[in-house]
Amino acid sequence: LFQIGAIVVSLLIVFAAVLGISKRITAGLRSLASAAQRLQSKDYSVRVSIPTRDEVGAAGIAFNRMAEEISFHTENLEQLVDERTRELGDANLEISALNEKLRDENVRLGAELAVARQIQMMVLPKPFELEAIPGLEIAAYMRPADEVGGDYYDVLQNGSRVKVGIGDVTGHGLESGVLMLMVQSVARALQEANEANPHQFLNRLNSAIYKNIERT
């Protein structure tokens, strides 16, 4: 009977020891499973506390390190995304301001070009001027491809003398239009000054335009 009792006691001790170890292992595994679920739910602050020094304890230490690294990289990534978002926002504001300024500049430039084109068309000979020239039947039409072009024509009458000028300034836009106006103005002034010699007329016209261009 003594031997049987000793065996029973030994078995109870072994059973209790196995049960205790099993509970510790099971508790550690449950802690790991719960922490893993929280980590999956983006709770990067979760940590596990497993006091055992077995494989489960080592797994707990590894889990804590992994959670810490994930938390670190996630926070840095969020900070980087926030910084990039702010930079993009600032860039968008700057682009919007530049676009607004460009629109204002385009409106201003468009108005200036419209005025320059109107002035250019105003200095061209009018139909009644052409009809008033005896012995000549003249018809002319000009429509520049750009808002302001460098095309030029004029019919200047002074007494019985008539000068017809046709030209095209190199280039397009406001600069060529302004140069065309220079040519017309100088030619008109020379005609009004009774410059009858064609050679002198062209020389003086060329000299005046050249000196004006030198200033630019």
C-alpha cells in the first residue's frame, strides 16, 4: 500500500507540474495572440509581458521588438506623409497665385495688343483718301495673322505726286507693329515736308528708323 501511495503522490506531483507549465505556456500564447490582434488593428503601442524564459518568452521578446519597429516606421511614415502633404499644399497655393498673376498679365497684355492693333489700323489709308486721288483706282485690304503684325502699306498724296509704300517688318507681335508705326510716321512726315527726291526720301526714312532702333 505504501508503494501505491507513493506512486499516486508522484503522479499527482507530476500532473500538477505539467498543469502549471501548461498554464504558463497557454497564458503566454494567449497574450501573444491577443497582442497580435491589437497590432493587426493598428494599435502599435501594444506590448506583451511573458516572464518565462522558454521559447514562448523568447517569442514575446521578439514580438515586442517587432511592434516597436512597426510603430517607429509607421510614425515616421505618417510624419513624412504630413510633410509632403503640407509641401504640396504650399506648392498648390503658389501655383494658384502664379496662375492668377499670369491671367492678370494676359488680360493686361491682351488689352495693350488690342490698343496697338487699333492704332495700327487707324494709320492705314482710308477708302475716302484713296478715292480722292485723281486718275487712280486703288483698293486695299489688310488683316494681320496676329493681333499686331508688321505688315505695312500706305498711299501718300502731295499735290500731283503720289507715293505708294508696301512692306513687311520681320517678325510678328507688338515689336513689329511698333516698327511699322515708326515707318508710317516718318514717311508721312517726309511727305508733308515735300521731300520729292525718291533717293533722299528713302535715305532719310532709313536713317530715322535706324536711329530709333539703335535706342532699343
